[in-house]
Amino acid sequence: MSCNLVIHGNRDYGRSAWYTVVMKITICGSIAFYDKMLEARVALEDFGHDVRLPPHEIKDENGAMISVQEYYVQRKAATTDTGWIWDRKAEAIAAHFEKVAWADAVLVTNYDKNDIPGYIGGNTLMEMGVAFFLRKPIYLLTHVPRLSYREEIIGMKPIVIEHDFAQI
């Protein structure tokens, strides 16, 4: 991990000095939580971290930019397995894997969804797998959810921060 060390305090770095480890962090999670991801980014940037998250806009079938939330609604309503929606999905998956590779660590924003406390969906699980394979720390915003793939999540040894961004 190639983090930066920022020293605060007096110039001779004596006992009154303190330091902050500044990391590159990629936020992962369901697009349904995008507004919460933005809040997490602000909190992490307040600690000096460099943060990336999924895009806020996606090109539609005509090349016009639409919000990621609108894309999410259209994707959920899709009735076929082909077309521009799935082309953009493939592009988004690959692009976010690149962001995971760029990062020193990932933060999973696992809020409640579909009546599942601490939800982690398929894409997020894949992103966690990439981070695990690349030996990057994985932080969960909240507890490990009770899902059929709970053991796989636990096996990646995530660090649960319970909304305390200072733990990163």
C-alpha cells in the first residue's frame, strides 16, 4: 500500500506532532445508495483522503448523459438481456474494477436494502473480491449482512467501522 504520511504539529516533529495517513479510497456499494456515497466521500475527504466512487452520470442509448439514478431505474425496468443498458453495465463494472485497483483501500457503503440490514449486492461482492485479490484493505460501513454469501464476505476479512470514518 502506498499511502502518504502527513505530519502535523511543530516543525521539529517532537512529541506534540501527530500524523495522518492519507490514502486513496474507492467507495463501493449499490447505486441505490449513491447519495450516501457522496456523504461518505465528504467525510473521507475531511480526513485528507483521495476518494473515487461510481460515476454520477451514464450515457444513454443516444449518447446523452443521464443521472446514475435514472440509469438505475431504467436498468431495473429492462426486459431484455441485450442492448445499451447492459453495454453500460459492463463498462461500469470494468471502470469500477480499475478504481479498486487504483485505491489503497475500499469502503463498502452497505446500508439496508430489500429488507436486508447491511446489504451487499453482487457487483459490490465482485468489487470486494478484486480488492481482496489485490490485497487491499476492505472496510465495511456497517456489519456483515446475513446473506447466502456471508461466509465469502467474512473470508475477505473486512474491517467493520460502524460509521466511524476515523478508523480508516
